[in-house]
Amino acid sequence: MMSDLEIAQRSTMKPISEIANTISLNDDDYELYGKYKAKISLDVLNKLQNQPLGKYIDVTAITPTPLGEGKTVTTIGLAMGLNAIGKKSIVCIRQPSLGPVFGIKGGAAGGGYSQVIPMEDFNLHLTGDTHAVSLAHNLLAAFIDNHLHHGNALDLNPYTISWPRVVDVSDRSLRKIILGLGGKENGVPRESGFDISVASEVMAILALTTDLSDIRKRLGRIVIGYNKKKQPITAEDLKCAGSMAVLMKDAIKPNLLQTLENTPCLVHAGPFANIAHGNSSIIADQIALRLTDYVVTESGFGADCGMEKFMDIKCRYSGLKPNCVVMVCSIRALKMHSGKYKVVPGKPLDPGLAQEDIEAVTQGSENLIKQIENARYFGIPVVVAINAFTSDSPKEIETVRKISIENGAFDAVVSEVWAKGGDGGKDLAQAVARACDNGGNFQFLYPLDIPIKDKIHAIATKIYGADGVVYENEAEKKIKLFTEMGWDTLPICMAKTHLSLSHDPKLLGRPRGYKLPIRDIRPSIGAGFLYPLCGEMRTMPGLPSKPAGNTVDFDEDGNVVGLF
């Protein structure tokens, strides 16, 4: 069987200008980056501002397992499936981080016969947006240390500086570092560290901004620390925001690519959903919704992570209302959520995962039931997509269908897009189209004018199923400070593990009887949210014992090999 990369390399790509023409973009609406990539001008939004909006579909999933649920595969395949049944569609997804690409998770271009191409470009540098984010972020870091070195006119307290440096590879050795060693000429010594680039507030800003003027203002509002009077110091105070915005002037434009079946795909921004809001950009969605009848986008990780943030953060700032939620699951992932089976990296899968086990599927479906419930809090119809594997039995599939519908799903449909592309997504596309026509009554989980603790409590008890919330002293102090600053009206972006509905990655299924611990809360004023830290959260991953990058290389003809 061919690898994902081999399938992608043997596909027939159309020149990106042809793809642009299919969605009524002319030559002045985009800039070519080679033959198969382009950036879309922001002028398109102004040109199309009076166009009616298409249907808006968010693809999410059950809580992730090491087996993978196929969320991105389904997102891409659904868009192709909609085209296959005569519905004009565009898919909008995030650009992957090089950390997972060369680490443990892999890329984000889909897989099988449901991919975005050119796959190598998509998973690597693409058009350099992530590098622009890194440069803008690190420029501000350099300005901070330069300010300290040259007299500290703003009276910045070095112990309050919260702005690290970033790099887009997983490197645990950079989590904690000492700056300024080697004498006075090398700056002021202090502790700091590195985050992965996609964890940068600059990346969150890119995903939530609406135009150049907005990104300039948001960058200026970034809080990097406090002065001795506990007043916030911003990128604007350091006179760095303008330079940061200039570095982002091309990155703000969405990238246009295509799927294996030549469906248009907008790729833009890539924040993680466990430490940021985990969605592609508002700008890309706004453009796509004015160019087509259906827009399929994707939220990171499970519905408790990316989908909740899609609704409560992204939709607040965009003003957009989704028409349908697609909840992706797989039979084998549900079996894992039963607790009966374990997956150990480097070891063969438990053979039981490939054998009929109705009991395990039923037990594991507790996670699916909770995630359906989570989507329904927002008043949007839910279609469950059962990502098919050859080992799935008809009884197992029917069990999941029955459980899904009994617990509030609009429909539950088998998806075979990995094996069959758009043809394998026709049934799912039909169900999603019906759900979009069914309407809904979109609502946010919480209003913005309630106290910080009340917002956190709503997310913890309703979305995660916790019995309550416990705050450490540092979190209590921050809540008091942020309320005094007037930041208590911002939405909440929870930072927690993606491997469980709870804060504990070991708790599978539907955890009950626990309280959610909040150890700290940090401000992302430029992005426009506060992010509480639930338990231990790392913003710089480490590489596994056998990194995925071990297999990446060129062959003798100069073709990339080993990339999935």
C-alpha cells in the first residue's frame, strides 16, 4: 500500500490559478508562490463584503487517542464529498507546526485519499507564515532585553517578564534558560525560556485578527510584564509593535492550496488547541464564506478543547455563527476510551482492537456522548462521523449510530474518505447538508460580563464535567489583578491536556467526581483572552525516543521521502 506521501506525489495537481478561478478569484486577487500555492489579497474581503455567507461547518472530535481519530482526514474529505454531491465547498484548515511534523504527531495534511497538496510544502515551510510569527515574537523579546540593558526607562520589573522566545521545533532543553551571561556587554542576566512558535501570542493574534489595522492594534496590546508599580508594560510601550506588524504584513494573507480532488483549500495560522484557541484564521473563513456555499473548517483536538474555543472565542471575534458540528470518532478509539486496551509506542497494537467488542465500544462511547453534549450546549446540530476502518464490524458501527442518535446527534454516518476520497464522503456530506438546513439556535456558553471565576466554572462543570474548581494562590492573585485591570470582560482560553476531558491525561472516557485545579492565569491581551493553566501544561514539547524526523530525507532524484 502506498504511503500518504506517495499518494500525494502521484496526484495530478492543477495550477493554483485554475483553482482560484473556480471560486471566482481573478489574477489581481492573489499572489503566486510558485505554480501550486498562492496568497489571497485582503482586498478580496472588501470586494465581497456584500456577498451572502455560505454554510459554516466545524469539524471536531472525541478526546484524542494515540490511534488518531481522523479529524483532519474527515475535514478534507467532507469538503470533497460536498463537491461530489454537487455542493460548492471550500476547506479551511491550520498550517502544521514543525514540532509535531518532526516529532510524534505527524503532519496535518490529512491522509490516504483525503489530503491537501502539495503535501511536502504544506507540512514544511509553506509560504513562511510561522517563520514570520517567530521573527515578530523574537523581535519583541530582543527589544525587552535591550530596554533593560539601556537603562530600563519604563522601570520594568525583570521578575515579571512573561515574554519568552520561540522556535518551531520541539526542544525540551530550551524550556528553561539563563539570558545575559558573559559580562555586562551581553545584557542583564535573568531566567527565561523558549516556547514552540505556535504557542506564541502572535500566532493567536494572527488567527483572530480581521485586517492589517486590527493586527497592528492587537500587537501593541501585548503585555510582556509589569513595572515596579504593577502597571502593565506593552509592546506599544517598547515601541516594537509597528515593526512586528510589518513583519506580519504578508503572513496575514491566507494561503490557497488544493485537495487531491482539486477542492480549494485555505490554509492559515496554526495555534495549538491545548495551549491556545486551536483554530485556523478568521480572515480565511470570512473570505471562504463569501466565495462558496459550504465552508468546512476544523477545531484542534477534542470538542472540549478546540470546539469550545471556536464557539466562545473565534465566533465572538468573527461574528460568525456555525450551522453544523461534525463529531469525528473511530471504533477503535472508542474501544481505547473504555480503558480495556492500551497502546504502547513502539509495540504492536492489541489484537483486540481489531476484533468485535460491543462492550468496549459501548463503554468508550461515554466520551462520545459527553462530546455530543458539549456541542449541543451551543445550540448547533451535531452529525457524528464514524471514521471507518476495515476491522469495524457492522454491529459495532450500528452500536455507535444508535448511541449517537439516542444522545442528541442529528445523524451518525460512516465516513470512508481515507480510502475513497470524496466518494467515500457522500453520505456524510448529505447528512451535513441536511443538518445545515435544519437550522439551530447558536448561543455562547457564557456571557462576557460575568466574573472570571464564573466563566471558568461554566467551562469546567459543563464542558469538562468537573464537580467544581480549585484555585492555587497564584491564580487567586492573578484574578484579583486582572479584574482591577479591567481584563475580566475577556473570554477564557483554558490551557489543559488534550488527552482527557479532565486535567489528568490518564483519565479516559468520561471522568467524574473531580475538581479542576487552576494553578495560574496568564493574560493574552493582544489576542483578546485570558488563559488559565490547568495542572501541568508545557508550551514547549519534547521529541520522542524515535522522532518522525528520523525517516525524512531526499531520494537520489531529489524527492522528499519519509514524510508520513
